[in-house]
Amino acid sequence: MLDLTVQDFNGEPRMRDVDIAEALGFEQSMHIGEMISQCADRLVGLGEMVCRELRQTSLGGRPGKEYWLNEHQAFYLCTQTETERAIEVMQRIVNVFVAWRHERLGEHAQPQPSDIFEATSDTHTQLALISEARLLFGHVAGRMMWRSVGFPDLPVEPTEQTRASSAETATQGDEVLSFLHEHFVFTGKNSDFIRSKTIYEVYSAFMDGEPSLAPRALAIRLHELAKGYRCPSSGARFWPAKSNHTGYRGLRLIT
């Protein structure tokens, strides 16, 4: 029932969506595709989305799609379900990816599940509290609470994309960049527009009403980023909508 495996995609392990759906107990595998569509913005923020077109069957109809998720994406998807098996599947996902890394490094001894992630009767409550902390106080507070209860870190695999963007990820300590990645999706689309006034209002809330940057200082920093910054996961950029900087295109607010 929980026979989950991963496949190598250019040196990165990924897990098929329908296998996760089966492990979770979904009656129809299409439901996992609907879930992926609903939280696509979050999943894109956790890494590149790998999708394969399936061949059309002899019965006709549209060709289907299957998604191959990385460790972050697979784990996050399970947190969005309410099935009884969610916790057990999350534990299995962590163990499978850890085992893949150990085998990749030539360490054939398989780690014991209890040493990696031990689910308890309190795990559901802990996950709910972590989610609430992240929404109320930001991703840093959520990460601190995650670690405080003993949940495992999910390291990013050293793919070619992450190596190439090492300079970008080094800037994650930047307060403004952290704010942008927390509340916005970098789409690179001209149709996505956000007013500068709205950005500052969201930034002020992000800083608990005590922003360290005044409106003009934030505008200057945004203008600097707009010159060349690209989202490490999607490669998308954003830019001033007008010369007077009334807003920016290529950004979409996460609601």
C-alpha cells in the first residue's frame, strides 16, 4: 500500500503523483492532479514542476498528465490532505528520499524510520500549530517551531539548477527578498500587476507593523531588484509598470 519509490531526474530524485495518491488512499488518481493545480503556486516555490504528457489510450479522450514531485513538493502535498494515512505517507516519503541519498553516497545501510521521523498521536496537532504560526508570524517562526518539535529538515538536492543559482539563494537573508518570496509569486507575466502602495502595506504587515524601511527606501530596494533579480525556482522576473514606479508587473500576491 505504501510502496513508494523515486526515480532519478538528472541527479534529482522525484516521486510520481499517482503513487502518492494511491498511498494516501485516493479512490481516483485524478484527485491528486486537482490538488496539485490548487496549490501550484506553493509547489512552484519549492522547486521546478516536472510534468509528463501521457500517451492517449486506445479508448480515446485527452492525453493525461503525470507530475513528478521532489521531496519538498511531495511532503507539502501530504500536509494539504485530510486522509487518515497522511502522517504515515509523510513518514514514508522522508524515509524513501533519505534512503536514496544514502545509496547515492554509497552508504548501503538503510536508516531506521524511527531515527528520521517518528509520527505520534500529537503530530496532526503539531502540524496545524506550525501552519498557523507560519501564517501569523512568517516563515521563520514556522521553521523554528518545525525544528523545535523534532521534525526533519528537508534539504534541497544539489541539482544543476540550484548550483547555478547559488548566488541567488545566498541573498535569501535579504529582508526584502524574504518578504517577496513569502507573499508573492514571481510570474514574469505582464498581466500580473501589483501597486507599490499595496506592496508596502503587505510589507508593513510582514514586519508586524514596524517596518525597518520607509516607503521610499523600500521603493529603492525594489527598483534595484527589478533590474536583474530572477526567482531561483522559476527564473521569472518582475519590473516597474511605469516610469514613476506606481506598481510592478510580473508579481502576483499570494492570497
